[in-house]
Amino acid sequence: MGVCDLCELPTGDTPVTAEDVPGAFCCRGCLEVSRTLGDCALEAGDATTADTGPVADTVDPPDAAAEAYLAVDGMHCTTCEQFLDLRGDGIDGVYAVDANYAMETARVYYDPEIVEQAALPAALSGRGYQFRLRESDQSGAGRRHQRETLGRLLVGGFFAMLIMPWYFFYLYPSYVGVDTGILDVDATTSVGVYLPLAILGVLTTIVLLYTGKPILRGAWISLRTRRPNMDLLVAVAAVSAYCYSTLALATGSTHLYYDVTVAVVLIVTLGRYYEARSRSKATERLSAVTSARRSDAVRLTDDGRETVAIEDLSPGDRLIVAPGERIPVDGTVVAGAAAVDESLLTGESLPETKRPGASVIGGSVVTDDALVVEVGPAVTSTADRIARTLWEIQSATPGVQRLADALATIFVPLVFALGVLAATWQLVTGASIATAMLVGLTVLVVSCPCAMGLATPLAISAGLRDGLGLGIVVTNPSVFETAPDADTVVFDKTGTLTTGEMVVDSVTGAEETLERAGAVERYASHPVADAVLDEATAAADPADGGTETPQSDGGVAVPSDEPTEPVADTTLPEATDFARHAGAGVEATVESERTVVGRPSLIEAEVGPIPDDLHQEIERIERRGDLPVVVGWDGQARGVVAVTDRERDDWENAVSSFTGTEVVILTGDQESGAEQFRDHSAVDRVFAGVPPDGKVETVRRLGASGTTVMIGDGTNDGPALAAADLGIAVGDPTARATDAADAVVTSGELATVERVFDIAHGTRSRIRQNIAWALCYNAVAVPLAVAGLINPLFAAAAMAASSLLVVTNSRRSVLG
């Protein structure tokens, strides 16, 4: 027995071949793919293999380490990340700290046997940074931090109002030769001459040390971590102006630059205050997802209930979730009925009522009544997975940012060198020491790289935020660079262009056909069986409206050698001696007669011949792409149930939205089931009858000629999603989807898929805008400062305006 030349599955004794296609294949679908794409065979190691995930600096804690996300107050720039990463050193039980400036959050890996999560904030806080649990008064702590910054601004502003009038009305005019009489108050003693200026020095000291304390601390941290940052530039400029002025005052000069110190500190602090507020709004949804995690759960026991840590839960444990609480982990409702708010994770604004048998996702909120939830087999939470994914993306380094990072490593030392050279040149050309000092200070002030540092993180935060609002979870930062360049978009049919929910379309034959089929299928575990059972139950008891039959694994049946527990139902006849024919059908004894339900071949083999009228009906069902389920008893086929997978209402709009891009549809169904898609004008190619392994190879071969995007249901399309340059899973926010796909559309709506591309386009454009502005600003401002054409006051205002422009630009929606 050979193997298929496309997917390497066994071909069987009679492989599928064609004269115009070299090789042998397991099915007609693989042959057609090879015929069409045979010249696009890939070499080993081609770039279309699975993505390796975000490019980020990661820590490697022990497998037994617990994970906690803590909010951090006091972060002022990306250098704070490096400093905070060192905070765990020397703390018993803390393996690593991974700080994120954009989200003002730290991910802490720790040993729960040594240190409790509640003790982490106290152990890590210090050096001006305050760690806190996100569950404990998150909004209140954030407001306190903003009030503290505002307080520093008000104090600095008050003293600035006392300082600056002296400059505007007396000192500035005196510098240009206008006699203001400020020094004639009491010229008989030196104290009388310089006392007003000494008072200015004292007031400036308060502004520098109190309002400018965060800046000075940031500069000190940059020196500690040996990573020069914008705080160091600002601090050097402000402190240099202060020291020069104090030295000048002590030596009898009246040309003082306390105004530069005050202006730099206030403008930078004001800019940061606005930046922090804007950044908070830009990332609040991301932070909310991170905070939607629970560290413990209430487990039901034989003796009552107990509170246990999440890591102590086991599959099958039953948890009680009270109204207003978040569901700890993914699972299934086994008791109770309540509305569950999943908006934070899926984007769906209306709560969905969950009853026994319904699946629930960790991190969602029970709103109006208690539920008993059985823990799923993986003991994981969707909120945890999304939080971890968002964290990795926030910490990743997209291609356009790598240039900015490379520039930043040499930018600060270069600025210091330029400042020294500019001041030296002024002295060489005959300028005064004061003028040379002023030029050097201006270079330092105007060159702060804050805008460049914020350009990419805030733009990505805006893209992730807008995506979450639409029920889109971006799991790989490559989305922002790959999606806009897509050449081919591949749609999986089942579960993507169709609903994936099997329903009965028609019943032909004996009157009891549906009733007997439902009685037998009641013991089966398969989507087709569920559809037949639902229809049979509804027909037997119309007032009931059908029953909901829980499905495992997102609606895909998990094969089992044992019959499932029958659905509680007294409207259908009793079935006994149930047996399964793998891949063909099922049988049982119903009303003393052996009844077989399944494929036509099974009925002919186990029951008897199929009458001509039913043969014609089977052919008609197959021609329109539906599945015929034949029911036979008493030595003959008696009826046919047509089961169909309904097309999504918006599938035509979805495929039509990709103008200028090749659209391909992949399906495991035979040609008849894909005919309606082949006839659509927006569809360029349809490959039918392709097995799962064949789908992977098809995607790889398509990718050989350009960037390929694969769109699937995320449940059974994982390998194909991973093989594409960009994989988008629709409707399954579970681990399987988030591991394989680069983006997950949790709402399950095809119309939202187009928005993934809109978000990617908008985010990439926003990053480029920010980087371009930051580079242009420095390209213009630094030469002007070196040439002595601008003063420190103007430089401080320009620097702050540059950063605020980037923040404001990133705050806007990437979709408009």
C-alpha cells in the first residue's frame, strides 16, 4: 500500500490517479490540488511553515511556578522595565519579574509554597514603585496615582507663578539692556541686591526636587541599569541649568537660568500627566482582560464547599460561582441557569443565558444567579490565555520598531556628545560661557527620545484594544505586518462559511422513519446524531420545541467505544442493544426490531436492498451537497433523513470583501457540496474532497507564490492555520485556536474577519506615522539646537509637544 503524494496518507489498494498528474493520491481532492498547484512544491525550510510566535524577551521560570499580574504605579519610561525586572532578585520565592511599561503591569513568577500572592506587592514595592494586586481597589489606586502627579503639577505651577513674573517683568528686560530697577531696592549691601534672586533659587529648588522628583529618580534608574533614557537627558538639562544659575548667583552674576529648570520640569511633568491619562484609556481594555483572572475557586465537596487555589483544581471538579463573580476556569454548567457576561473576552455586549450542558469560559461574569460549573479537561481559563497572549504581544518587537530600538541604543550617547561639541564650538568661536552653556542645554532638552519610545507600544495597544471591542483577539504581532500584504485568502468551508451545526432538512419514507432514527441516535455522540435526535424529539412533542444536547469540544464529537448516556426523553420509543459501526452508522433494537441508521452502504450490508425511490432521493440529496442518513428495519431500507450544514447568512459578503486578493475555498466535502461556492464570482478556486493533512499541504503550496491567510473554525483546522503565513480562527476562543491561529474572532461572525484586516492596516499605518514623526522631529530639532537657533524654553515645549502628538495619535481608533 502506497501513500498519497500530497498529504502522505495511505492510498489504499486503489489509489486515485490521472494521466496528466504524476503520482498517486488518497482521494480526488488531493489529486485536484496537485494538478493545480503541483508546480508550487515547497522546499524544506520554506518560510510558510508555522509561525514561531512573538519576537520578545521572555523569562524561563520553572514549570511549577505560579503566575501573577500586578499593577505598578510609578513607571515613567521603558527603562523602568529593566529596573523592575531586577526587583525579584534576592526575594525568596520569586523567580522572575517581567514589567511592561505600556500596560503599567508586571508579570511575576513565584513559588506559592514559599510566598503567597497577597504578599508579593509588599515584597516588590520600593524605590518609588508601588506594586498592587489588580483585584484590590484597582481604579482607586490608579486615581490616587493620578492625583499624586496632579499634586506635583499644582505645587510646581504655584511656585512657577511666583518665579516667572520676575523674569518676564524684570530679568528678561535687564538681559537686553532695559533698566527695570529690580536691583535698586537696596543697593547699599550685597544682600539687598541679591536677596530677590536668592529667593528665586529657593523656589526653583522646591520645583526641581518635588515636582521633578520622578524625573530625577528615572535618571538615577537609567544610570543604575546603564541604559541612558529620556529622564537622564531631562534631568541633566534641568540640573545643569540649576547648578549653573546657583554658581552664577554665588559669584555675583545676575544672568540666571532658573527659568529653564522650572520650564523643563513643568512641561515634561505636564506632558507625562496627559500621556499617562491617554495611555490608560488606550490600554484599559487590555488591563481589564489581565485583571479578569481569578487565583482561587470555591469547590464543592462531599462535606460542603472549600476555597482552593486554581492550580489545585482537577478535571471534573465542580465549582460554585455566585452572582457577580467571575468563572475561574473554562468548563461546563452542570446545575443552575444564569445570564453570563462574556463581553470582556468575546466583545458580545449582551449576556448569554447558560443552562446545564452549556460551555462557559474562564473570566466571564455570572450576573443574576449561581451556577455549578464542572472543570474542563485542561483546567485552563480563556482569560488567562488571552492575558498571556496580550502580554506577549505588548512585549514583542515588530519589524518597524526594531529600527527605532537600534537608533535608541546610540541616540542618547550621541545627544550628549552633540551637546558637548555644540557648547565647545560656541566657546571656540568666541561666545560667552553662558551662551555656550545655553546651547548645550538646548540640545539635551530638545533631543528627548520619548516620542520614539512610545511610537510602537501605544499603536499596538490601540490595535489590540479596538480588536477586543469587536471580539477579535490578536495572538501574534505578525498580524499587523502580514495581513496588509495578503495575496491569497483561504476559507475552510465547514464551520467557517457554514454554521457547523447539522440540521435535518427533509425526511422521506415510512412514517416512523424519524422516530426510529431518533430512538437509535439518542445513544450516539456525533453532530449528525444530535441533529436527528433534536428533530425527532421536536416532532414527537412539538410543544417542547426540541432539546439542547450538549456537545463536547466545540461541537465536534469525541469518538468513544461506549454509548453515551441517553438524553432524558420519554417521547421516543426505547432502544436497546446499541452498537456502533465506526464511520458508517449505528444500530439498536427498537420495538423488538433491529433498526440500523447510517450510510447507504451500511444499510445494504446490514439490513437489505434500498428501493429505487429511496435511491433517487439519496442521489438528489447528495447532488445538493447534503448528507443522506438511511434508516432500515425489517429487512429493508424504509426511509431517508437529509441532514445539512447550513451556510452562514453572510458568507457571500465575506468572500466578496477581499477585492484584489485571490480567494480560495477548501473543504473535505465532495464536489457536490462545494458547487454553490464554485459558482460565486468572488471565489477564484475551490478544492473539494481534501482531507485535513491535504489542507495543510494545500496551504503551503499556495504560500509558495505569496502571502497566504487561512481562515478556519479553529477547532479542527489548527495545522492548516499554523501552516499559513497568517491564521485566523473564527468562533473558538479556546486553547486550540489561540495556539494555532494568529488572530481569533471570538464572536464567530464572518463579517468581523474583514475587520481583522482593517485593524492590521490601521495599526501598521499608525506605527509608521508615529515613527516617522519621531524621526522627523529629531532630524529638524536637533540641528536647530546645535546651531543655537532655539532656546531651552522652546526646546522643552517642542519636546513635550512631540511626545503628546504621538500619544494623541495612538489614542485614536485605528479603524477611523
